[in-house]
Amino acid sequence: MRIVVVSGASSGIGRATAERFARAGDQVYNLDVTAPPDFSPEFAADLAADLAADAGGIRWLETDVADWSAVQRAIAHVHDEHGRIDVAIANAGISVRHGVLDIAWDQARRVVDVNLLGVLGLWQAAARLMVADGGGVLLATASVNGHRGFPYYADYNATKAGIAALCRTFAVELSPVVRVACVSPGAVLTPMQLAEYTPQMLEDVNARIPAGRHAEPAEIAEAFHYLASAPARFITGQELVIDGGEIAGSMTSDSGTAVAARSGRR
């Protein structure tokens, strides 16, 4: 059983990732400001009854990743309880859809504090213990938004590009003791995506993705599980893009539309 910390695991990609590790028998700690749907007063939000009897569990530790002191306390709590942290996944993230001329300072500050500094703070707190203990894996959720100038998400885009840079730097400094990698999803059907996009906007995005659809959170979770596994032990300092071919072409072109039309998929 591994001891795994995932930030922002109450919903979306984080929740799917926490469940994937728990199904493998790992003990997962969810660092999030929001309680998961199955929160209990005992701080034990165990998986639903459909999981195997020998599956691990998920525990919620109320934590704002923008507060480094709170993150350090949560990491110390997990380490004190188990004597180690094997995997730390910095997934918590927020976005605000706004044009560059309309970005408010407080909104941008919060996006940077959660998305970028939240990764740095969590990784640093976990890495200090991992180095002392002799090993561990640091992972994070970046985004294809860090590769291109997607409109209306300037601050979000910048934080995701920054995560990839942190990944490379942590890997160089901490190898060979600690491995580091990040996953950059394209469009994923998460609560955050559904809250910001209308059904028509979702369809428009699908039409411009060569795969013709959004990813499911569970598909991204599988990538995290692989990167934390022994078969991935030679992977460090890398960014794994999972986007259905999104950045292989142009999100402003009609690439993929003709194929979708021929196959009857719209």
C-alpha cells in the first residue's frame, strides 16, 4: 500500500485520480477546501460500496493549497501517521473566463496562488520528506493551455506553462531520489468545464478536436497511476500531453471536421 496525497480531489480529475489509486489498494489523502460528496465527520470519505473489499481509502484534509502553512501541516499530518509519503499529486486548480482587458487583480492573484504556487508549495513540502526518506514521486496537473494562447484564460494559461517549468526544475534538482512529471490534459468533462461552457460551446470544442470528444476524468487518472508506477521509473522531468490530438493541429482550424462529417459524428 502506497501513501498518496492528491490536492483538489473532491471532484473532476482529482477525484478520479484519488479513486484510481484507492482501487489499487493505496491510502489516499485529499487536500481540498471543499468536502467530497461522501465526507464523514471522522475525516474518512471512503470509496463507495462498489469498490473491492481490499481497496484503499480516501481521507479528506481540509486544506487551501494557496496557504503554504496549511499545506505543510497537512503533509506533516500524513507523514506522522504513516512514516512516509510515496506520491504527491498537485492537481488543485481554478479558472476564470475573462478577456485580458477585463482581468481583475484579485482574480488573477487567486488563480496564480492556487494553480502555480499551490503546486510549488505542495511539491516542496512533500519533497523535503521524500528526500529525507530516500524516494518518492511528484506529479501535477498542467494543461495544453500552457502550450498555446487560448483566449479568455491568460492567467490560467500562464500558470499551466509554469507548472511544466517547475516539473523540469524539480526533476533536475531532485534526481535520482525523487521522480517528477506532469500531465497536460486537453478538454476534459469536469465540473469546472461544464460550469464555464454552454452545451453549444462544448460541441464546438469537440468539433475541433481530432478525437471528436472531451476526455473523461478517469482517462487522465490512468495516466497519473502509470506515472507513479514502477514501469515509469525512468520517466522524470517530462510532460505527458493527453488531448485527443488537440495541439497536433490548430484549435482555430477545421481540422478533423471533415473526417467527423464523413463518419456521421458531429
